[in-house]
Amino acid sequence: MRFEGWRADAGWSRRAGAFFSALIVGMSLHFHKIVKNEYYGYPQEWFPSVSATIGDRYPERSIFQIFIAITSGPRFTLVFLWYLLTARPGAFLPKFVASVGLFRTFLCGGWVYITSTDDHDWHDIFMISYLVCTLPWTLGCLALSPMNREAIKYRKILAGLFFGTLVPLIYYFIQHKVHKVPGAYTIYAFFEWSLILFDVGFDAVTAFDFARLELKIVDVTGTSKGNHAVLADAMLEKSKQRGQVLPQQLLGTSYSWDDMFDAAADIYTGYMFWSVLTSLGVTVWYFPLWHMGISGYEVIIMATVSPFLLAIPAVRNLCANKPVVFYGLSLFGLAAFLFATPEPRLFSVGAGVFFSCLAWPGSFWAERNNAGRLDAKISAFSLGLITSSVAKFANHTNNPVWPIMNSINGGLNKTGLVLAILAVLRSTRRATVGSADLVPIQQKRRGGSSVLAAVGLAGLLFGLHSLLSDSSTMITWVWDGYPIKGPIPAPHGAYTIAAMGAGFLVGLFRPELTTTWTFFGVASIAVAIFHNSVGWTGFYGALILAVYFMALIPAFVTSATRHAPGKTFGLAFLFYNLIVLAHVWVVAYAFVPGGPLLRERTDLVMTVTMAMIAAGVFECLTAASSIPQPTSSKYTKHDSPLRRRFRAYTLYFLTGLQLISVAVAYLRFPTFDYTPYHPQEKLITAGIWTVHFALDNDMWSSERRMRDAIKELELDVIGLLESDLQRIIMGNRDMTQFLAEDLGMYADFGPGPNKHTWGCALLSKFPIVNSTHHLLPSPVGELAPAILATLDVYGEMIDVLVFHSGQEEDVEDRRLQSLGIESLMANSPRPLILLSYLVTKPKEGNYNTYVSAKSRMKDIDSSDWDRWCEYILYRGLRRVGYARVSRGTITDTEIQVGKFVVGQPDGGEVEVPENEVPQGWRFPEIFKGEGVRGHRYHVFDRPRYYAP
């Protein structure tokens, strides 16, 4: 029995019928109900989403589920027949695609039969998992397509439409969810329904392939994929003629679990390298932070220049023949968490960096004549960076294996260390991947410069570390406050990771493009756009830069291996250290020698970085022209089956990392449905806290302990100072991500890292209607940042101003800053709360500028004489309470908290006992007496309350 009669209506029309019959019934019976969402109804919204149509009402829900049940048989049959059509001995991809198709079918049943009204969370989990699995299913089907041009053409069209539709789909969902634009959800719904059509259509194309099959599952026309090449496209033959290998060809190579584990071990050791390297800055930073200046421990950053030791033949030979020694010793960096005190932890990290920076260049050089193994090591190095970024994306910008993490604050150090030990043992068990893969790429040089190669590699390493070691770093550069006009860390951090993956693929498959002056020119323009623009425009430049930096890695590392390793890699890390110091100096100029020379010169640092990369590009082009090209086909680097296999595995891992980032983006998407603690009393509890860059007194990450204090104090609004962590020395982190998501608060951070401040941030339970970022006059000392935000507090617009004044030594700076803040407060027409760090004594000096007739501001408690830094001022609200809470061991500054009632006139200065205050206005009992975790009411030893 032949399958000619099995057309698209055998199962696919029933799937379409299930959806559209539910749509017709729902529109007929419950139109106004299913088009309504949490913000708007008809007429602003006039078309329902898929979830509202199929899951909210009877009878459309039942009709849909019945039709979907009928299609389950054809769906399973489709997966089974597709596997039989494409399977061949030793091939892994058909098995993988079949497994994904089977899993995807079960996921479909999950979101069909558990609707959004039954369990919203599980419905969404099944739905997003289904969409995530659509990526490997679609790409796998494209890679395995039989020699049927018509089917291939339609699959490409429908796959392109499906994934292309995701972009406007996400855009309009954000317009609805974040910006609350009327009608945006209706447009989103149209794109959602389009996905259904494209998904159904993609599966329906298999009718072209199955039409030639008999029930015996024999391909009577000989066009089955069983013993043919993977892709039956004209592109395949052209690629062979050009000596190129397409990703589709690699995915069809034979599969070996042994080689897969080797690739996984290499990639994990790459993750180890980037984890240890990125942890060095944050552990070193702890010491000058507490010393308020150079501490002496900064010299440990020079641990990265250990590759100079490769100039010693004995060390070089040991790296080549016994790599397990150096990779094993690099585990000191991951084992540092075992030390409770900061100093030995720093030394352990320094040792890990020392041996990591020795092991990797040694491996690159050792494999310089083994194209396959060198290719695998470079890919592992690149994917290790992407893995690190994904791990930080999933863990709110903290790498779970860093030495500032532990089992209490979200670390996975023990697991990471065990996996690292296994990875080192596996990846170093053999020096090469096999003699069949040897390619004589190391020719006698006719020119070139090891110094230029080192300079280029240094610039690339700095670019990767400073901008791509965290998915949100470049987003914070272009963030410009509310209303949101650009990307936000979640979900758009996944865009950064996707761009990194795209750059990795360019470097892997088209390396000749990466070292062209055209690509460099495009990247240089992207840098200018990124540095000078905000919002989406600036972020587009950032994404191009991410692609470029990742694409350069293979060319620059390969170029470096053609020279003496000690000189080239040693100089590379030395130059890298110099540019890192410049990157620190631009903001730390007030605390370091020669600091004013680089004050606020991020533009100069970026220019120098691109100039260094230009030197590397020049060296690559010089090398390409000076090395004779092989004429025999046996020298073609793509002829090695083993090399193809390793490249195929990198594609599998890259796909997995991208899917994880998409899933994390979905799970971390902000809900924006936050509720204040005491809405019945119309109470707003506001606090100010200088949090010392989210490192506690013992050098542990402090976000979770901060979260606990903020939650237990029931803070609706809090200003955080010393909060910009998006630099190499702070680990490229962002504390506001975890705090905002875990506490259910809106977050505003700024000005960004490219504005050279120590940072201020605002977290609010109330919607932030508008916010502006300010830099106050600072002719001599450190820059003073401020955020002025308008909040929708119980329907009334109230301004909140978060401000960090300059340091004590710069008297004129602080005077000018006080005048600037006074002007901002005076120009605000609304009730206002100032959450600040003023560096002044009560009722003296600049205090009288902040609290003045012009500003119209009042001190929350003018009798509190024991203040120097933190102050809360207010106007237009009724102050009902004030408290000072000790810091514990989280930072060096207390928490100050004020309670205000919205819509009531302010009272007097008379203090009243707590029992005369309504229960809802009172401060939490937990902080009385000894308090909890070192936090207690201090100075007054109790909160203060005020009479009407």
C-alpha cells in the first residue's frame, strides 16, 4: 500500500481544524470575554490569543481538545515514518530529531490539556518548552530532508516565516506587558495564530516525501535519505566545489559517545577558564574597596602573564605533553570557595588564573600542527565563554562557581568543582585527536609580527571580557530609564547570547570573512553607535559587536600559535592587563595614581581596543599572504571526518546553550503585576541603603541577604547606592536583577557603566511612569549620579529622587552637587521623597541647601543629629514613621527607612508611642531587641512615630 493518498489533510488539516473551529466557536459565543486581557477589553482589543481561545471557555475548549486528540495518531506516525525515512547506520541526528519530535508531541498534549485557566504556570511551561523544541525539530528536519527540491523549498520558507514571526511576536508582547499599549495584544494574537499556521504547514510538507513510500517503508524511487548525503540542495554540490563544509553536512556525520564526551569535557574546561578569569577582578576589588585606595593586593592581576613561562623549553614541553598538570592546578580557582576568609580565597583564585592562563596557550601552541584538535580547542574556548554567559544569565549575573558564591547565596561550587575534575581528566587524557587529522598548517613564515598578534589578541580578550562575559552588560550601557525604550536584561539578554552564537558560527564556517577590513569597518561603526546611542539603536550596534568579537577568536588564536608562545601569549595578557587597568581608571580616577589622565575616557578605551584589534587583523592578513597555500586536496582542512565530528558536536552544544538561554529568558520575563505591602492604608515605605557593590564584609555575594532585609522591612521603594557592578573589577554583575525579580519590584539603574559613576539604583513596588538619569557637577572628584523617577502610587503621581553625593575631600564638588539637587527638587511639581547620601552634618553646610525654602523639602527627623551620609527628605506626604536599621555584615552602611501615607497632609514634629499608631503603619517586630541576622533598630533602639 503506497502513501500517495496521505495528503496534508491526513492529520495536519485536523490540527488546523482544531484551532480554527475553537476560534470560530469562541468568537461566536464569548467574543468580549476572550478578547479581554488584564489591561484592556473591547474595543481596544478585538482579536483573541490562542490560549484565551482554546482554554478559557466551554464549548470551544472541549471542541479543540477532541480534535487534537484525533490528530495524536497522525503526529506519532509522522515522527515514526520520518525516522524510518532518514535513519542510516551510525547516524546520530535522525535519532536525535525523532526523540525531539516525540517529546514535542507529548509537550503539545501538556499545554492542550492543562490550559491557562487550569494552571497558568504549567500551561506556560509546556507551551514554551514546545516552542523551544521546535527549533531543533525544524533545523533537524531541514538537515535530513530527502532529495526533494519542492519539499526543501517549502520547509525553508515555512521555517523562515516561523522563526521570523517570533521577532514581532516578542515585540508586541513586550508592548502589551511592559508598556501596556492598547491594541498591542491583538496584534500579538495575530502573530501567535500565524505561528500555528506555519507550524502546521511545516509538518504538512512531509506529504511530498511520504507520497513515494509504500507501507513496507521501501523507497521505490530511490530518493530516500538512507545512504545519501545529508542535504539534497544545490548548495551542497557548490560547497563541495569550494572546499567548504555546511552545518547541515556536519550534523549528518557518524556519532560517537566517546568523542562527544571529549567535546563536552573541552567545553567545560573552557567554561572553567572564563569562570576563573572573570572571578579574579571581583576578588581583587574587595581589597581596595575596603581600603578606599590601593591595597597592594592588586598585584595579583599580573597572574595572567604566566604564559611568559612558555619561553622556557621545559615548561613548554610539559604543557604539551602533560597538560593535566596545569589544568589540574587551575582548579585552585574553583576550589577557592573552601576558604572562609578573603585573603586565602584571593590567593587561591590568583593561582587558578596563573595556571589557567598557562594551560590554554600551552594547549593552543601544542596543537598548532593538528588542525582538528586546534579547531576543537578554540571552539571549546569560545563555547566556554558562551556557557559562562548562559550560566550567569540563569543565575541573575552571578556565576554559580565563583569564589564569592556558596551554598547559601545560590552557588553550585561543589558540583562545579566535581565536574571540573572529571572534565580535566577527560580532556587531557590524550594530547591529540589522532594522526589522521594532522594538517601541515605550520609553514615557514615570511613576515608578520608576534607583537602585532599579541596586541590583537589582547584587544580581543578585553572586548570579550568587558562586554560579553555577561549578557546584560551592553544592555545597561544603552539603558535610559522609563518609559522603556530599549532592551531589558530579561528577556533580551538572550539576544546577546544569540549574537555571540552567530559570531561563533561565522568564525567556525567562514573564518576568511572575519579578518577583512570590511568587517572591521562595520564593527568600528557599530562601536560608535553602541557608545553614543541609547535604546534599541545602541543595542543593535552592541549585537554587531558581539558577532564580530566572537567571530575573531579562531583567526586571532590561530595567528598567535604561529609565533613563539611565550612571547606572543605573554605579551597578549600583559597588554590585556594594561587595557583592563585603563578600563578601571576611567571610573576609579579619584583613588589611583595618574587617574585624572583617564577620567571619564571610556571612549578612549574603546578606541584603543579597536586599534589593537586592527593590529591583529593586519597580522592575520600578512600571515595569510606569506604562507603558501596547499595545492593538494589532501591538505584541505575539511577532509578529516574526525574534525567534522568535533564540529558537529560543537553545533549540538551551541544549540543546547541557545535553547537554555531562550528558556531562561521566558522564565525570567517580568510579570509587572507587583503589589505594595500595605495598600489598604495607602502606605509607602521607603528606604536608602549603600550596599557596597553587593559584596559583604567577608567577600561573599550579598544579594540574597539584602533581599531578606528588604522583604522583612516591607520596603515598597528603596534606593541602592554603590550599585554599578558592570565592570571587570566587579565581575560584570547587576544586583538589581535578582532583587527586582525575587521581590517583585520595578528596577531602574543608572546612569549606566559608560557614564563613569559608582552607580545608584531604584527598586519600586509601584509602577515607574517616568525616570531620568542625572550626573551632578563634579569638576574634581568622583561623579555623583542621581535618578529622578515618577511613581504611580495608589493613583497619585509621586516623585522619588535617589542621589549619591561626592566624597568628603571634594568640598566644592559637594557644594555644586547640592545646588544641582536643590534645583531638581525645586522644579518637581509633585510630592517628593529624597533617598540620599549627602556627606554633611545635620543643619550645617550643604544640609541647608537640601532643606531650604527653594527645595521645599523637610527632614524626616530634624532631631536626629547622628547622621553624616544617609538622609531621607520629603514633602507633600504625611510622614508617620522613621527607623534606622543596622547593617549586619552585609555592608558598611545602615538602612534608613521612612513611612509615609499618600493623600494626607503632613503632621507636626511631636513623637508618639507605637501603641497610638495604627497596626498597618508600624515597623516589623522582627528587628526589635537583638533583631535578626545582625539587623536591628539601632541609634534610637526603636522606630519613631509622629503625631498627625
